[in-house]
Amino acid sequence: MDTFKLLQTLTETPGPSGNEKAIAQTVREWWDPYADRFVSDHVGNLMAIKEGSGDGPRRTILLAAHMDEIALMVHQIVEHNGNGFLRVTNVGGVDIRHLYGQMVVVHGENKSFPGVIGSLPGAMLPPEKHNKPFGYEELVVDVGQPMSTVKAEISVGDFVSFRQPLRKLLNGRISGKALDNRASVAAVTICLDYLSQRQHSWDVIAVATVQEETRLLGAFTSAHSQEPDLAIAIDVTFGKGPGASDTGTFELGSGPALDLGPNVHTGMYKALKKTAESLEMSISTGTHSRASGTDAFGVQVARSGIPTGLISIPLRYMHTMVESVDMKDVERCGRLMGEFIAQLDDKFLDDLAAGMMEEDSNQ
């Protein structure tokens, strides 16, 4: 599998949080060779079921990687000399400092319009705003169209996605938009490919979840409807770089980070770590003291509770248009999940429960 081509296709397909139809179709095309069947739910989650070889009824493991991305939304249409301009607001955790000068696509009801985000030069702004970051009130999206076209084709509430190609850097590094979290969708794809060459007794439910960037919606609904026995959430985490804290950050190329914290079952952490050791794979350990801010939170609490693990891929410049990862980390994450699933047997859940009882008895 060509990892760069996979990531390029995934990242360059638009999928604002709340409008994931296009990226869902792209993911389905990549997952189609591995899936026995697909399920789509009312909120837009895409679920690929890969059946295991065990006798039915089989145990199931759910892999949750969100496919939505941060974006913008039209909240006002303004006119200047017969031309139409758009005022926008954020969808998800957009860092406004990075917006000025970005290329975008405005997704109208019937067609899409390429555009740019511009503003008056700093010297033309009021003195109190000189040498300050632009705010949403100073920024406009310019699609180069007359007001008549803008009013006819674009409405308040339309989504605006960022337009940025994926680029190769040196030493297997790549940079672009939406690697949060298309890098993890790619890792799930690599996992499915790995399992196509390995026997596994459990059923696998691969889910490209929706609206993680805004409300974890897809994690809650997919885990509730599918009722898996186990789950793994896959996301990105903060990569080390100049000025970054040594705590809670991870070197690009150092392998996946396995999380420990309230949203993670300790038995899942230990089992994933043991699998990594069997592969002689470099990993790191991350921690969260409250909610992790990932799909693990939504999956873990579905129905009566699901033992959940959390695997993260180190990423620099999160929530910008130059997010950067090492492709080796993406590939390692996929192999780790694949090998973990290949080793699952009928005793795993019992052993997981026994391990928790042992921990309680030792306290």
C-alpha cells in the first residue's frame, strides 16, 4: 500500500465537521476491498465490518477514527461595489492566527467556489489593531464573484473547508491539512490491509466517525448501535518541536503513543503494550487526567461500558494547514492494531476482567 497516496487522497478530500459526505465516500472506496459489508447510520458514520474466522456469534472490536476536520461556516454575506464577500465563523477548534491568507473552498448547495481569506492591510485598520492578529470581524472570504451570484449560490450556514495539498518533506515526513485525523483513518486502512493477510477470529468494526471536532457525536452513536466487546480509539497527539513542553509531547518517528487515563481501560493499555513488544515496536506512553478529548470518551461510556484503548500518532502544528506527521508512525499504528486483533481469542475478555479483579484485590 502506498501510504503517501492514501494520506494524500484522504487529506485533500473535504470533510468539515457536520458535512462529512464527501470524505465518507473516499474512505469507503479505500475500505471496500477489505469489508464484508458496510453500515451507515443517521448521523453519517461510516462503518465497515470485516468478519472474523471464528464460529458465531463472534466477539467484536470497534476501531474509531474520526474523519471530520476543522473548518469555517458562512455567517454573513456582505456587498462591496457589486461584489459579494463572506464573513465566517469557526467550526471546531480553528486557531484564528492561521487564517489570514489561506485558500478555501465554499461549499454551496449546488456547487463549490474556490476562494481566499483576506483582510485590509494592517496599516489601514484602527490604530488599536495594528500589529495584532486579525479577528473574524476583519476577515472576509473572497470568491471573486458578483453579489448576484454569491446570493444565488451561497447561503448563511454553508461550510467552508481549507484548500491545501499534502506535501512530502524529508525523511518520510509529510505536511498538510486534516492530518488530524485522516492520519488515523489511514492507520485503520493499513490495519484492515494487514488483517487481510492474517487470520483473526473476532469481527472488526472499522468506524470513520463524524463530528469529533465539535461534539464527539459519531463516537457516542456508533458505539451505542454496534455494542462492541472492545474498542480502540485512534487519534493524533502533540508532537515535539522548538518551544514545546517536554510533558505530553512526543517525537515524530518515535512510534505510536499509548494513553493511560480515565478514558482508557488499563487492561487494554497493557495488552496493546504487550503486542508492541512482540513486534519490537517503539512506543510511548501518554496520559490524560480528565476526559481525553478524543473518541475514546464517547466510546467508553456507551451502554454498559466498553473496555477501550487509545492510540495516538504524534503530530506537529495541530489545527493548522501545515500539520506534520511521520508516515512511519501511521504505518506502525496500523500494524499494531492489526497484530493486536490477530491475537485476540475467546479468553481475552475473561482475562481482562480477571486482571481488573486482581488490581482491585491488591489495593
